[in-house]
Amino acid sequence: MASPFRRTSGGVCAPKGFIANAVSAGIKNPDAERLDLALIYSENPCVAAGTFTTNRIKAAPVRVSQAHLRDRDIQAILVNSGNANACTGVEGIQDARLTARTVAKQLGLRQAQVAVCSTGVIGLPMPMVRITPQLEPLVEGLDRKKGSDVAQAIMTSDTTQKEIAISMRINDYKVKIGACAKGAGMICPSMATMLCFITTDANIGKTSLDKAVHDAVENSFNRITIDGDMSTNDSVVVLANGQSGMPRIKHNSKEYRLFRESLEFIMLEMAKALVRDGERVTKFVTVKVQGAKTYNDAKKVAEAVANSALVKSSWNGNDPNWGRIIHAVGYSRAMIREELIDIHIGSKAACIGGMEASTPMDELRKRVAKDKFQITIDLHLGEAEYTVYTSDMSPEYIDFNRSEYAYWKQARKDGLTKQ
């Protein structure tokens, strides 16, 4: 069956009415020239929806943006990399509000119409002395051709920028959806540190957009894990400005289903891109659990396997160690029967009925040695299934994450910390 949409260029600026910009504020390092402060703006009023981290420790920008989204619809997104503005107390909230208020004034918006997002080091105050002077040029440089600059500016430990845009026909109207995302570490389901910003010129109501976003996130960003750590800053914000000229999409209509399918495609592509760019990962692994008695049982098993450090380490060593997989199944707290469990690596059986299969070890090793493969676990207890996208874990991951001392050293120079 042919896809209902095609890829196009432009990222978050692909849909009509959206412009963007990114500048260098030297947030993490004043001597660096990399882009680290970005703005996405709709020239027309928007309907907005979003989801945020379920971590009980929430960064200041998450708290501010959640409040803004409840108060009225967002029309602009201000985002920085290099500093998470998390665990920064009242000062952090004030800094987030100040940046939103400053940008809103320049755009002729209310403060609550600007979402604020941050990503970077936790626990350091924002270097406002470098950020504030860059807000005016950030607004002045807004342009239709700056979508890729935003994708670049939000990167932290990412090695590649992540953006996508698609075009489709809803009845006789051309509709576009654009997105950019960041994330490479601290990625775990339940709003696996990741940010994603999505724009569309579709005409859709608040209730319908909320539902579509919730469903799409559940089937994308909530199904990825790299290291089992959940960030304080995770945010997905979607803006729809209706500039395609189409009539309002009716909830649960065929037009709504097409829009939701397209939104989920966008999010899943971004989610998979995060896993592929995981910190020092070498493999992209799909863990599919089927034959579970309940949906929750399938989810428990898939996440237990996908987050197991032992399992992920064996994948990194090209070791098809199904014993580590089945032991994770056992502690997942799902309903299982050991003698019914089958495990396949790629198309080859590694475990049948809870015991070693007859597949030669060399054949299994060939599958695990690939940079992309699937683990299928069949519990043979029902019809429920669940899929998680994950990675291996390498020695380089540990080395990469051993120290953030350089950031604190710069913060001490800035007078932001005594340490």
C-alpha cells in the first residue's frame, strides 16, 4: 500500500506560516561559536499540545511551559542547549519566565504564548548575562530557511542533527508536518534527555490535537530506551496553525485518522533517530514481545529486556546470550510460564520452550553482530504484544559519561557556582 505522505525539506519551517532562527550565545562555553539558542515562531495563532517528563524532578522550563500550555495556546518555542536549568530553584523559574517574557514582548505575544525548553547540564544557574543580549537578534533573524539551524542548536551529546518534514493531501488540501529533535543519552520510556518540536499547518482543534499527540507519543517516544535514565527536561511540543486553508479536522474522522497516522510516523522516525545516535552505541535493536496475556505484561517484559545492562553489554560484544534475555523476562513481574517462552534473534530460534534451541551458535552470533536486528520473545499466553526500540551499551558509553567537570569549571569562572 502506497504511503499517504512524502518527505520534503524544511524541518520545522516546512509548514506554512512557520519561521525560525538560531544563534550562538556561548551558554556552555563563551568561546564556542556553535548555535545553542533557538526560536520557532508561527506568524499566525496556533492550537498547541505537549507532553513532558514524568520525572518528579522537573526542570524550571518544564514547569513554566506546562503552565503556559494550560493557560493558553503556544505560538512560539524558545529553546537552549548547554544548560538544563534544572534544580536551580526560584532563580531558575524566574530566568525561564524572563526569557519567555522578553521574546513575547518582541513578538507582540503574551508571555504565556511562549514555551521555554532547555537541555544540558543539571544543577547550574543559567548564564543569563550571555543569553539575554542574544534574544533580540534571535527574534530579528527569524526566517523560513532556518529550520535546520534549530535542529543543530538543540544538540548536546548528539552527533547528528535530527529533523524531518512530510507533505500529504487531506482531501484537496496540501498539509505539511515538520519536526526536529535531540537526544542521545538519558533516554528511557515515559518521555524518554530528549526534546522534540513539531509544527503543522493542519487545521485541527485542541481536543483532537491533544488526543493525537498523546497517542503518537505513546507509540514512539515512550517506546525507546538507551540507558534507562529519564531526564528532568523531556518535552514534546506540537503547534498547529491551520494555514493550509483546509476546513477543521473533525475528531475521529478519516481526516483525523490520516493526520494522527502522519504525526505518529514523524514521532517514531525522530524516536528511532535518537536511539541510532545514542551515546557511543553501535547497534539498533528492536525488542518485540508477543503472546502476552495482557498489554501491561508485554510492556513489562519488553522494557525489562531493553533496559538490562547485562543484555545490552552482550549485544555490544556480539554475544547471542539468550540466557540474559530470559532472566530479564523472569524478573519483569509479568505473568509468564518458563516452559512456554520462545526467543528468536532475527529469524533464528535461540530458545524454544524455555530451553536452548538447535540453532548453531555461529548462526546466532551472525545476527547479533549486525548493527540492526530484532529480538522476538513469544510468551504463548495470549494475544497482547509490545515493541521497544533500544541499543547496546559500550565501554565507550561509560568513558563518555564519567565526568562533566569542564562545565562546572566554566560555571565557576562565570560566578554561578562556588564548587
